[in-house]
Amino acid sequence: DGGITQSPKYLFRKEGQNVTLSCEQNLNHDAMYWYRQDPGQGLRLIYYSQIVNDFQKGDIAEGYSVSREKKESFPLTVTSAQKNPTAFYLCASRTISSGNTIYFGEGSWLTVV
Amino acid sequence: QQPVQSPQAVILREGEDAVINCSSSKALYSVHWYRQKHGEAPVFLMILLKGGEQKGHEKISASFNEKKQQSSLYLTASQLSYSGTYFCGTASGGYNKLIFGAGTRLAVHP
């Protein structure tokens, strides 16, 4: 089945450690996104990528890094510079041929212990 | 700049109607509406691409007023399954830059 796969679903990290969240899509979508959601809050844009080897900062990029080496993959690294990384992270993708609809993955819960 | 949603929360009895508004200080290329249940990914409801466009999905419909830079989501004859948080997303400042409002929590009670 086509879709977006995020892994891991749940992740615990010690303070000072970097962690990478995986996002893979087999929808052949051009644009991919990472959003952060805190409990009871909205979706805030971290990074987005329109094509391979290109990405732009969103509204809260500090403490995060991404890469887009392949069209289907857009991993997010949460670095130790991110002061409050505990949150729900959502990856999404879309393309014009999909009617501009954004498709979301199931999300990854990151907890810093 | 994040679109502004109102109201922040709505409580309904089954069968009642509700309107959720979404406005932006920037010109809008499109407006996306999603519903999210707690701990789950947002689910697509509809997208509006043209000014004045209205779309419907079962008893949920939406309008897009490009001039006023705002969109409204209409929920009629609400059902228990409508409960959740509704988000509007807008593409502004660049076609592929999609940002979302803070959400409107909707609770439907029997």
C-alpha cells in the first residue's frame, strides 16, 4: 500500500544525545514536511523540502537538521541543541498530482528522559 | 505567519451545527482543513484552491473568501464522530510552505 512510514513510533532520548526520526514515502511525492506538535497545541513547521537535495527552514528549525538525498526519504535529526524536544513529530508529503492534498504519517513520539 | 482560528473550542450536542473560522494576514493560495483525534495523524477533510470556492464532505462543508483572506468550515447536524481538533492549513509565502493554525477543539456530546 502507498503511504508515509515514520519510525520509530516511540523513542526515548537522554539529554545531550542526538536522535534521528525516519520518514519514508512511496507516493512519489515531490514535497515533504516535518511538523512538531506539543500536547494540546497546533502543528508547527520545522523544515520542508520541495525537491531532492533542497530544503528550507520552517518556523522552528533551531536545534533540528534534515537531509533529502532521495525523493522518498526525509529524515529529521533532533540535536542536543534543541532545548525542549519532547513532542509528537509528524512527517507529511504532497504533490500537485495528488490534488495538493497533504498526506501525514502516523507520527513519532519523542520523550527526553 | 500562522493562520488564526476561532473559536478555540466548541462544545455541541449531537445534531447541532458549528462554524470554525480561519483567517490569515497574508494572501492565501489555498486552504486545507484537517481533523485530528488525540494521538493520531491529522485526517484530510478538504482543500480549497480558488477564491469563493466551496466544497463539501458529507455534512461538512467549507468556503474560501480570497479577498478577506479567510475560510470557514461548516459542520451541520453534528455527530459524535465529529469530535476532535480541527486545523486549517494555508499555503502562503511560497506555494509549498504549508503552515497550520493552532486548532479548534470540538466536542460533541449525546
